[in-house]
Amino acid sequence: MRRQRSQPADHGRASRETILDGAFQAFTKGGYRDTAIDDIAAAAEISKGGIYFHFPTKEAIFRELMRTTADKLVGKVEAAVASEPDPIRKAEVALATVLEVFAGHRTMARLFFEAGSGGRGFQAETNALHERFACLIQSYLDEAISQSTIPPIDTRVTSVVWFGALDEVVARWLQAERPGRLEDAYPTLRALLLRSVGVAAETIAAGPAPASLATFPEQPK
């Protein structure tokens, strides 16, 4: 009996995931504003009624897509830093991982960055994503202070500044008519941010350990 009761819930989750997958395809192809529910239904191979059963509006679909994508990105960062005992190395790996993901998914990155300025609801989701990453960075900096790796600083403000710098680098890359390789910004960004929290000059000059920056996929054409 317990198994039978769980089946409708499992089916509902699968349907939502199917809709979100279709929505991602439709949004990346046509952009948010020019994508209609009909386009999402076609991409997901589901009826419009099936979509409205799970999501009342196109905006609701997009906001859920933003949340689930943010969850996956945070999960990727946390998995990447899990084996790093040094909190500063964790911060380095986190920065590299975010750049890696955006470098390999330029269309997705542009879609979500544009959505951030598209309305109050989308801005709220964007702010929530920024807050999550700022809190991750803050936790690494707090740990570094507790280990006397860096001097005491206001980690809350610093974490916001760190993510703001990363956000600006990605935004400018997305806006460029002829973007270069996003990963090329990493060494300079890393050095500037580590210097800002008092990391030793010799550590910065030594560069990141080979494992900190994964191989980046080719830029989409």
C-alpha cells in the first residue's frame, strides 16, 4: 500500500522534470519573452493542460528552472571542493568551477543573466542565487580566518564583493560580440581576490594547484 501511494508522487515529479527539460530547450532556443507555452509543450511532448496542471504560468516554469539549475550548480561546487582541506583552496576551486560551468553553457548563462534584469520575480531568484554563492565563499573565508590562514576581515562584505567580481566577469563575457575564453580570466581574477583577503604573495605567485582548474569544454559556437 505504501508503494502504491508513492507512485502518483513519483509520476508527478517525473512530469515536472520533463516539463522543465522541455522548457530549458524552448527558452534557450527562443529566449524567455518569445517562448510560448505551446513551444514548451512541444519540446516536452506534453499537452498544455499537463503543463498547467503543474505550473500556472510561463514565469512559474522559468523560476523553477532557475532554482533547479542553481541547485545543480551549487551541488557541482560542493562536490568539487569536498576533497580540499585548505579553505582558501576551496575558494579557488569554487571560483574555477563556476567559470567552468558557464564557459561550457554560454546559452544557459546568457538566458539566466538576462532574466535577472527582467522583472521582480526573476530578480528575486537571481538574488537568491547570489546569496547562496556568497554564503559559500563566506564559509571558506571564515574557516581560513579560524585557521589563521588569512587575517581577520569582514567576511560578509568580502564574500559579496568576491561574487560581484565573478558576476561582472561573466556578464561582460556574455555581452561581448566576440567573446574570448572565459577561463582565461581565472588567473587574474584569482590573484586579485586572494590578494584582497591577505593571502601570502608567494602563494598567489605559485598559482593554483593543477587540480583546481578543470579542463574547460570548448566554447559553443
